[in-house]
Amino acid sequence: MSESFHWYRGRIAPSPTGLLHLGHARTFWIAYVRARDAAGTLVLRNEDLDPQRSKADFADAMLEDLHWLGIHWQEGPDVGGTFGPYSQSERRDHYLSLWHQLLARGFIYPCTCSRRELSGIALAPHDDAPSRKTMRFEGDEGPMYPGTCRPKSAPSNLADQYTSPAGVNWRFRVPDGEAVTFNDRHFGPQRFTAGEDFGDFPIWRRDDVPAYQLAVVADDHAMQITEVVRGADLLLSTARQILIYRTLGWPEPQWFHTPLVLDERGERLAKRHDALAIRTLREQGWTPQQVLGIDK
Ligand code: GLU
């Protein structure tokens, strides 16, 4: 076996929609160390999927902050590699191909519910909408899709009607009652039930932007990622993504979710916590070790 052949392929996948903060730094550091300790390859994927929210300035800042932290990657938008391009905005053909496969197999359906209608259901229930009492929620991600546009059975002829995803939202039809289990390498055994813990989830947006769940599965598969390291806020998304892997008969990567960093009020750090942006801390004189909370 050649020495350059690595069994471990990990990735860090920041979205350039804001400045990276302390929480990102710690998760990405763990991903880096796991790849390094496995003598593996780390991929940096620029998740600039959403053209409205992604900014080139944030992408530049993100690379710079990661370098400053001492995180190195072997493949990425700045260094190239065999599995490129490494920016999601340049990978549309991969996502379209996955959309076609899911459509041909009857796993997705068009959804015309507007965001407004859906949040209306949650906020102001009226007679023909599910009441707040019977409404189900997906963890802290908001209300579960009530199934308004879900066809009674898996549609078989949609592939004849739709040659492109644009114009409507597309959702993945989850197999109600099916258990999704996985052994998280940090948190241990996990179990979610489709249709109870999460409902039919978005695959493609009406404004012709692929959804996160579809893009991330397409990319992790195409880039031959063997272990996904990311924050525990994405555990429920992992369950959704496993359903896509199962549907296609694709091998699943291993999963390692990292504990979330909470602020002083016990709330999850978000990009709006500018005070904890790596940049800000750096300007205040913090060292990479202090930001990472580790002895390197
Ligand atoms: N781009 C996502 C984010 O910044 C992370 C996706 C992932 O690691 O799967 O939240």
C-alpha cells in the first residue's frame, strides 16, 4: 500500500455567512486533531451554498482565522485537491445529480407551502391548522412540517413532470416510524425516529438553492469523507442525512459530534455573538491556545 493512502478523511465545513466564533474554533480544532492523529487528510469545504447569505469577505476571514488557530488542511479551495471544487457554489452539478436520483426513486416531493404559511401555523393556529397543542416540534429547530403537501403514497411519475427543481420547494419524505440509530464516536449510541423527532425536510429551495441536507450528503460522499466531526447542534441533521445515505445505498461515514460551547447565560453561541468572534478575541490579545481552551 502506498504511504500516501489514508484511511481517514475528515472535513471542516464552515459557512461564510459571518465571522467564525469560539464555538467554531473548538469544533474545527477537534476535527483537525482527529485527522492529524489518524495521519489522515483534512478537507476544508467552503459551504457558500446560499448566495444571499454567503460573502466572499467572510470566506477570506474564515481561512485566515483558521490559519491563525494553527489548523491545517490538505485539500480545500485555496490548495486544490483531487475531489474539488471545494466551494459549494461551484458544485451545483453534484447536487442536481442527487436531486435527480432522489426524484427518480420517489423519495422527494414538491411543496408549495410558503415559509409564512408554515410559521403562521406555528404562531397563530386557526380552525383548519393543527393547534399548538397537537403541533410537533423538531428539537429546538422549530415546528415539524405538518405534511400539507405530502402525497398519500410515494409519487412515481414526478420525474416525467419535473426536469429541474426550480420554482417549488422540495422535501424528503421520511419513512414514518423508522428508527435511525448510530453510534456517535463522542456521545455514544443515538436513536431518533423519523416522523416523530423530525418530519419531511427540505431538499431544494423554491429560489433554486439546494438545501443543506442534500448538499452536505452529496459532498461528504463525493469527497469520500470517512468521519464527520461537527457540533452537537447537528445531531438531528445527522439522522436526516442517514436516511438519504440509506435511500441511496451509500456507505455512511462515522460521526463525531462535539459538545456545544455555551455563553454565560447557557445559550448556544451563534454568529451574532460578535464579542466572541475569533477576530475580536484576537484583537483583544488572546492567543490561539486561549481561544481553543487547550494546551496545544
Ligand atoms: N456549514 C455548516 C455550518 O457552518 C456545517 C455543516 C456540517 O459540518 O455538516 O453550520
